[in-house]
Amino acid sequence: MASDTQPAAQPVQPAVQPPAQAARPASRAQPPASSAAARRPAAGARWIVPVKIAVFIAAWYPLARIVLFGLTDRLGANPIEFITRSTGLWTLVFLCITLAVTPLRRLTGVAAFVRFRRMLGLYAFFYATLHFTTYLWFDKWFDVAEIVKDIGKRPFITVGFAAFVLLIALAATSPRAMVRKLGRRWQMLHRSIYAIGALAILHFWWMKAGKHDLILPKIYGAIMVALLGWRLVVWLRDRMSKAH
């Protein structure tokens, strides 16, 4: 670059190297900062696309398992109950994984984990829809009066239905256009996933309590308490640091 800054101080010596030729290797050796910065995020995010594809495919496993079991007559003596409980359990699994994204990002420092949260949350809604549809269709045969009676009479149905209604709201506002349209209200609305997680655990607990089988509800309850408790600790710590 010396040839650009001091053109008159030294005579041109074609036998050695013209100034125009000297400038080209220098520009190759030291690319502009803006182009180097533009390339860096792309290089660091190469793993996101293949991992997203792998997660997308893996998330179909629970449904594929149900279909396979149905085709091979392995759904047990009560196929409707098997499908209902399987889809309900996987809804809870995807809720837990979705809620684990933020702690994982904060603890590892890998901001790219956030890019998986929307997809995982939509899969939670997908399996919740299958769960509710199985109950609505195969269990109640679209008998609205019976369903309303069930919601009012059985507490675990009531809290499960409330969680599903909240999930519908989150799924409907998940597109980026809705994020831009709602602004701050979008963030406030999507914080209801914490309530959804608590209601899902309560639904699972009360449903299993009738059969005195609380092993899985206790496991998932502990996971949910840890995930929500971590957020509470972080929130309190941030409030204290701002106060000081």
C-alpha cells in the first residue's frame, strides 16, 4: 500500500515491479474488514443447516413409531389409549426440549441454539394436536356436549385443554410476520410457555395419579421445575444487579 500513499517520493522502477501490480498482492493478503466479517458468520454457522435437518427428521420418530405399531398390530389391547398417551408424552418431551434451549444457549455461549427453538415449539404443538385430536375423534367421536362435560368435570382434562388453547395462540403467532406485527406484545404472549409447561405437568400428574403411577410425572416434573427454576434464578439475579 506504500505505492498508494507516497506516489511522488520514489521514482517508478518498472524493472522491479509496477505500482499497480504491487497493490494487487497486498489487497489479496489483507482483505477488507467488511468482507472478512461477512464471511465469518457463514463459516461458523455451517453446522446449523445439517443439524436442523437431522432434528426435523428425528422429530417424526414418535409418529412413525405409532404408524409402525399400528401396521404391525402392536398398539396393545387399547390402541386409542396407547396413541393418546404416546402423543401426550411426546408433547411434554418437546416442551421440555424447547424450554431447555435458552439455558443451553446461556450456559454454552452458542447463540445459534436459539434458531432451533421455533421448530421444536411447533413440534410440541404438532404432537399436542395429535393428542387432542385422538381424544376428540376416537375417544369422544366429536360429541361436543360430552367433551364440554369432561372439561368441566375432570380436572386433568381441564388443565390439559387450557394448555392446548395457549399452545394454539403460540403456534398462530410463531411466523416472523407476526413477530414484527406484535412487537413487544409477542414476547409477552410467548412467555405463556412457562404456564403451558406447568399445566402440562399438572395434566400428566393428575391423569397418572388415578392409577397410582407417578414415576414418569415425578421425573418430568423435576425437569420442568429445574427449567423454570433456572429462569427464576436468572431473573432475580438480573433484578438485583440492576438495583445495585
